[in-house]
Amino acid sequence: MAKLNITLKKSMIGRNQRQRATVKALGLRKIGQTVTHDDTPQIRGMIHKIDFMLDVEEEA
């Protein structure tokens, strides 16, 4: 299964509660932090909700 490297690039200050909860569910805490997740429809949906705050790369 493919992997995704997800990096938080924008602050959560001023974001609504659902966006903050999505960032937390992805396992991100600090700007610049990177986590790796499997490429599943659930993860893609979470990325889609806050894509303006993230950098997403597919792991080779």
C-alpha cells in the first residue's frame, strides 16, 4: 500500500474546531511536523478538508 508524508505548514490559530480536530486526528501538533500514513480514502478525505494547511507527498 502507498504511503503519504503529511506536513503541517500553517498554524491552527484562528481555525474552527473541526479543522483543529482533523489536524489532531492526523497526528500533527507543530508547524513543520511530518507524519506518515497509509493512502486510504479516510486519510484522503481528512487531507481534503484541510489541504490549504498541509503539504502532502507520496512516498516512493
